[in-house]
Amino acid sequence: MLEQSVLIFTVFLMIELSIDVFFLWYLACGFSLILSLWFYYDWKLAHQYEALRSKVIYHCIKCGQIYAESNNNEESDCPQCKFTNGRLRF
């Protein structure tokens, strides 16, 4: 049984591969790994910060508080003093 498993192992090691095909496979695997990691992290960051990008920042001119809300309105009421303020533009 042991001799048969050693024989199967040596058969797998005896695959003939020229040096140019080996480097082609090596580069293709490396590029595909880098490309897949790039797409994964780009997708992850896009979904992770979507809520943060949709927030609007307001500055209350009455009490001086800076606050953020998820709505895209031009005006919002201050949570502290209930004064209606316009959104900040950068």
C-alpha cells in the first residue's frame, strides 16, 4: 500500500513543464490573485462607507453645534435647539 502511494506521488511530480509555460502560469496566478484582491477590497470599501457618504453636515448658527443627518435635504432642524439650518458646502 505504501509503495502504491509513493508511486502515485512520484507520478504527480513528473509532470513535464517547460520553463516558459511555468513562468506564464506563475505570472497568471500572481496577477489573478492581485486582481481578485483589488476587486474584493474595492467592493468592500464601497459598501462599507456608503452610509457615511450619504450623510449631510449641518452647522447651527444659533447654538454652534455641528451635526450630521442621513437625509439629503437642504435644511434640517438642530437636535439641540430645534433651529432650522442650511447644510454646509465645501
